[in-house]
Amino acid sequence: MRGRRGDRMTINIQEHMAINVCPGPIRPIRQISDYFPRRGPGPEGGGRGSGEAPAHLAPLALAPPAALLGATTPEDGAEVDSYDSDDTTALGTLEFDLLYDQASCTLHCSILRAKGLKPMDFNGLADPYVKLHLLPGACKANKLKTKTQRNTLNPVWNEDLTYSGITDDDITHKVLRISVCDEDKLSHNEFIGEIRVPLRRLKPSQKKHFNICLERQVPLASPSSMSAALRGISCYLRELEQAEQGPGLLEERGRILLSLSYSSQRQGLLVGIVRCAHLAAMDVNGYSDPYVKTYLRPDVDKKSKHKTCVKKKTLNPEFNEEFFYEMELSALATKTLEVTVWDYDIGKSNDFIGGVSLGPGTRGEAQKHWSECLQQPDTALERWHTLTSELPAAAGALPSACVRQ
């Protein structure tokens, strides 16, 4: 029944109770047409007035885009990358900055804030935190995480998370996955939404600002859902691809940051084991207990072995240890430095994680680092190197290369 003008509308008790028991504030539902101005009468469209929006839509339709989206102004020199991020998105929006420092091989991720996250708890709120992963790559080796903000749908983190050992090749091929989750103490943490940013969109030493709507998790095809024929074809194609690439294809096992310096005063080579990043997991808990060994080959007297301490349960260990090899510069030009990373196991053989050789017979960055060290005495040169699954020939020839040492 329609009421007359001036009469007070009444609602029944069922509707009253339904409104009161709903958690959270009640907001009017916007229509998609509210975001577009109404056209006036004319050859291109009918409507009301002379191309002006109706009075009840004028503030929304005529407002600037920044006011509609609620976007913040980034810092001077920062590039903006934002999508439609109004307060009515289903999962919410996330604001963050990315900066690739080419000189230090680091990727800086500044997680700023989120808005309008999806309620995940009974109180209509959430306990959100942010996780970062570099894809493709091992989850635990590449995982970074912010602190948890309690009972809020508009959290502010302002946290800086840093990836080390990031090369230009990583920027070309890898994707940064940023996921927002709700922490639950009594059950499993719940997924809210995610964003995937190809790192090739970044420019060296230029901060890029993002304000993007969260998306639902992309489901991956389960091997059990594939037919036996599809599984067989995929295995065949994988083996065929490896065969075409040849036997020289090596599996990447992580990165290591080495410092080399020839001391004219001490007449010897100073080798610094700074840190490792994104190591392969060798234990059942998804981590490793890594340590590093170095040899200077050929080693006739077998006195060139040095070993760092063991770092427990980590895939990104920091060692900051130095080893010294007393030797003339001329003799060092014929030597090869072998660096291997191992996983320490109690009561059984240690596992080989990866290695790299630096010397006159090597290629690429390893050979370049070695040559610069000999050409620039008394200068400490740091450089990241990729660890591969290839065991150095000298180490592989040992009768007990993989036993506890």
C-alpha cells in the first residue's frame, strides 16, 4: 500500500529485527549508473535537462576521478598504477610501493595500507596481514610477511620488506605475488585477496606506486583432475624440452653474495661469505641448516678448506665471515675458488645444496668477478652469484664428498 505525502512510513517487526541483527554498518547500494552522468535530450540520447546530471547524482557524477576512487597523492617522482578502488569493492584495495635497486640487487616493497577489506570474523572485522612471494620459486625461500593488524577492515602497515639477490634476469621473468590474509589463532588463516605484479613493469631506481583492487585467488589445475592421457603428454613434453636443451642444463639452487679482495699488504686473497638468498629446501620442514665451504684449487697440500658456522632452519642465512688465503698475486691468477653450500644433518650425510666456481676457466659473472679482483688490488668487490646443482669437479672426485665434514 502506498502512503500519502507527509505520512510516516512504518516497517513490520520482522524487517526491524532483520536490520538490527546484521553485523556492521548498513550502506546504501550504489548502482552502476550512478558513476556516469545522465545525457540531456538531443540527437545522441534522451533524458532530462540539458546534459546535466540529476540533483541527487550531481555530486557523484561531476566529482573528479581522484575523489571517486579515494586515491591518495603519491610522493613526488613516484609513478601511479591504480585501478577502480572505491569502497564498494568485494575484497578491498591495497596500496604499496615497489623499488628495484639495481646497484645493490635488492627489491624494496613498501606495504602501506588497505581499504574496505572483506569481513572475515564474526564481529564483521578481520585481522589482516600481507604475504609476499616471488614466482616462480620456492614458497618458503621467497616468503616475506608483515605484522598483523587487529580488528580492522582498513589496516595501515607502513612496513618495508626487502628481497636480496635480485638480478636483472629476475626483473625480466619473475612475478611478485602479494596476498592479504586474515589471521585466526584457533583455525587456519583465511585468504582474502591477492595481486600479481610482473616485475618487468619496474624501472631501475624508480619508485612505482600502486593502488589496486584485490582479486580472488587464481585456481590451479589439480593433477588428480587431469586424465591419464594428459598427464602422460605433459611428462613427455617436459622430458622432450629438457633433452632439446641438452645435458648442460643446470638447476638453480639459490644465490650467494661473495666479497673478494686481494690485500697487497698481507699478500693474500680475502674471501668474504656475506649471505645467501632463496636457497633450496633440503629438510622435511621446508627449510635447511646451511653452511658454506670454500677451496682454492688446485690444492696440493689440502690446506685450503674453510668452513662457516651452521645457520639453523633458514633459506636466507647471513654469515658475514671472512677467510684468508696467503698467496702471491701471480700465483693466484692460475687458481680457482670453489664455493659450495651444504645442508647440515645430524647423524647422516650432509646434503649438497649448490655451488659456484670463480677463476680463469669459468664464464659469465664468475669470471668477471675474479678478473676484477686481480686487476683492482686492495678493493673489496661484492657480487651475487647463482648456485647450481653441479658439484665442482674437484669436490665430486673426493671419495666422501657428501659425508659429514
